[in-house]
Amino acid sequence: TPMMIFVRELPSGKPAERVPSMREYLPDLSRVLRQDRPYRAVIITRVLASLFTLAGPFYIGFATEQLDLSSDIAVSRLMLMQTVGSVIGSLVFSRYGDRRSLTFIRLSLLTGLLLPILALLASVVGPGPLYLAFLAAGIMNGCLAFSFINWIIMYTTAEQRPIYSGLFNTVSAVGLLVAPLTGGLIVEVLGYEAVFVVALAIMGSALFVSLRYISNPRQMKKNGTVSG
């Protein structure tokens, strides 16, 4: 993806001379999760942000089935708004996000909260708020993943990055696999509004963890509190 040009690896430490074996890798993962509180908070936040996507496949269905938007309008116009939002988010991140990863994590999560809130509002007032919801979703998507990656790069040494990045990518993938199945079950049993409420609670929890437990890696380095 073109946005990867904005993720810069900071020089620090000596790169690992060999890739650790699985036998060595698993104990390191366990140790990292037990002992490294800031990173554990990032992992929890990332898992919650991944689970937040449980409502993602159902906004279009909600628009067509409950708000009576035609499929052509729902798909073309709403996805256009999301694309515009993604471009805006990417441009803002490329300009200001390089050294403000924690700020952008929090702002992205806060922006993500608007998606289920506006969808719930649309169920009362009509489809208008959905356009803003998809714009917000695009902005979040344009910033969040790269903000997490930058945080990890800034937080870790070169020796730590294979383990920290590997674990981060693994939990992200697991969350993204589980989320749509869970969302589908909720929609089938309780309806669209219920899955939006669950998504809102999940993203609110992610924002709380980011505000309460994740620290600025640059500040931690100045204070000498970065792990490793």
C-alpha cells in the first residue's frame, strides 16, 4: 500500500543476527505480555479495534434494508465517502503522524466512535448521518493501523521488533477473522442496531485503554522507562 512510505523505522540498537526459532519465540511472547505493560495495553487496544470491525459488513445492509436506500446509492455514495475519508486520513497522517503516533491512535479511535453513533442516529432520523459515518470510517482507516505500527517502531529496539511486531500482527489477524462471524450472529439474533451498540462499546473500551494505559514512547525513552 502507498501509505507504507510514511512508516519510518527509527535507527536504534543492533538488528537480530538470526530469526528466533519457534521454541525460543513462544517463551519470549509470554514474557513480553506478562512484563511489558505499555505494549500489553497496545495489544489489548489493537484487539478491541479489530473486534470493532464486527459491524463493518452490516452498515450497507442496514442502509438498504432498514433505511430504504437503493443498493446503487448505498454502495456507490457511501463507499465514495469512505474513500474520501481514507484519503483525508492518509494525508493528515503523512503530514503530522510520524512523531505523534499515540495522539493519532487516540484520535483515530475517537473518530471510529462516530461510525456506530451516527448509524444509530440514522435509524431515527434517516440515512443522512450515514454519509458522515462512512467519512469517519475512512479517516480512521487512513490513520489507525499506521499509528500502531509507528508506536511499535518508536517503542522497541531493533532486537525486539521481530517479536513485538509478530505478536501484534498475529492478534490483529485473529481479531479480524473473529469479528465478522460474531457480528453476523448478533445481527441474526438481535438486529442491526444491536451490533452497532456492541461496536460502540468495544471502541469505547479501546479508547479508554489508550487514554489510561498507553504512554508516549518518546517520553518513556526520555524517562528511561522503555522496556528492554
